[in-house]
Amino acid sequence: MLVYAFVVFELVALLVLVCMLFQFVYRLVKGEDAERLRDFTADLNAFIHSALQYVTFNSDQRPFPFCDWPAPSSPDDYASRY
């Protein structure tokens, strides 16, 4: 679990930084948010929450990659995304 915590959170921190920078530049250029990136970062937030719950022993449900990636919260969210 320690290896999972260090590896995953280092990768996630880098991914969040890249997404943040891309969203910032995109908004400067286009004047609006990148919708799909915003949806991805919402899923990433759900993953981070589930991973933190697992590594702090608040949940027995294993996070990704041991289960599926967090899905949209409702079927309507999924239909509007893709």
C-alpha cells in the first residue's frame, strides 16, 4: 500500500499540474474552459478521493487500477460527455 500511495500520488500530482497548465493556457487562448479536460479532472478528483480513502483505511474498496476508473455520477453525465 505504501508503494501504491507514493507512485500513484506522484503521478497524479504531475498529471494535475499538466492539466492545470493546459486548462490555463487554453482559457487564455480560447476564452473558455476545455470541457473534456474539465470532465477528466472531475473523474481524477473522484479517483484521488477513493485512493485516499483506501490508503487511510477508511474504505476497503480498492481504487483504480484494481477496479474500474471512476464513472460519471449519473447516466445523464455520461451521455452529455461523449
